[in-house]
Amino acid sequence: MQRAIVVIGFLVVAAGSSPADTAPSVRVAGSYTSNWGAVVLHQHGTRITGEYEFDHGHIDGVLDGNMIRYAWHEQSGDGRGVFVAASDGELVGTWGSSDDDTNGGGWRLVPDKVAAIAR
């Protein structure tokens, strides 16, 4: 009686991906109402840019999970800040001057569709 030994090989190739290649888990593009006036955010993967009403301000940031670390710039100054995306679409965070992202105070962005429903 002959025995046959069968060897089956599997080749598993893990596709490498960098954070820039992966789709972000949170979408933040849109119009917001905030304690600093109207805000419009744009999203390209994990890169977040935007404009806000107060002092013709601009935002440039990076989304990491549900957190956005951003730099802000307006006519009278610049600084850094951080937002956390809440499950209801709000962005709740802080802004600061220079390298401190909290010493300026709070900044809350409510999506316009949510703000309209609350009225």
C-alpha cells in the first residue's frame, strides 16, 4: 500500500498601506455654525482645510481617527488647535496661540443641517 503525501502551500501576501492610502473613518466636509461664525471644511482623505468667518480665517489640518489637529491663520494672528468629531457630527475642540492648542479657549462646530433642526 502506497501512501501519498500531499503538500498544499498557501501564499499570503499582505498588501502594505500607509495612513494616507486608507479611507478616513470620519467625514467632516461641510458647512458649520460655530461660536466664531460660519465655518466651511473641505476633506481630501485625511487632510482637512477650511475657511471661517471670523477675521477671514483659514484652517489646515490632519484627521487621525476622530481627531483633527489643525493650524489656524487669520489676519490678526495664527496658532494651533484640536477638534474631536462627535457621533452627532459636531466638532468639539480648542484653539490656542503659537504652539499651544488649548490656551485660547473652546471652539464648537455644529453641522448646519443639525443647527437648522435645533431651531
